[in-house]
Amino acid sequence: MLATMKLPRILLAVVALAACRNQDEAGAEALWDEVHDADYQATWARAPGFPGRTPSSASHGDFVDIYINDVLVEALASGEKLTAWPEGSVIVKDGFTGEHPRLVAIMEKREGGWFWAEYEPTGEVDFSGEPRVCTKCHDAGADYVRAFGFP
């Protein structure tokens, strides 16, 4: 009897987790579309300290290209002392193994914190949301950004 009472709770938990995962994945797909519609590689600024493809020892690849949107460009140029990046900030990191694309990682600052997504070069979502695989490294950065600091 006790086992059958637990079954609905377990099913509810599984459904709730699946819904969160689907929501994260849908958010990641929308973010991919938004970033690619903006033609980020041609129109966005390079991140400070990353004027082009740069060697990397991070998990994103042997080499990276990092791009930032206008929200971050304006925050960096503002001259204000920042303690957090503004909502709407987006950072895109293209990771490479040698000359071959390995992954695309995108961070977007939303109300309440950062949304992370990592993709295959084709745009297929590997993982998204606030995965521990991202936060355990990024918590050492300036508001979770490790590639560059506050102005």
C-alpha cells in the first residue's frame, strides 16, 4: 500500500522535472535563434582581451572567439563602477578544437540571474538553464563572467 502511495508522487516529480527541462530547452532554442538572427559573428563586438581567436585552457575548447552584445558594450564603456552585469547582457563563446568548431556557449543575464546554454555547432542544445557544470566554474568570475572583469 505504501509503495502505491509513493508512485503518484514519483510520477509528479518526474513530470515536473521534464517540464523544467523542456522549458530550459525551449529557452535555449529561442536564445540560439535570437543570437544567430543578430548575426553575432559579423555585428557584435569582441569581448575585452579577445580580439580574435584566442588560445584557451577552459573546458570550451583549445581556442575561443568571444562576442558581446550592445548591452555589455555600453556597460563596459559607461565608466560606472559595476558590481553586476545588466539584464540583457549576452556573451557568446565559440569553442574550437584546432580549427574545428567544438561548441557554442551562450550566457544571457535575465531577471534573477544568468541563463546558460551550450550547443553543438549545428545549434542542437547540449544543456541549458543554470547547470552546475557552468556555475561551478563561473562562480569565480565577476558576476559569473570569467573572461573579463568589471570596468
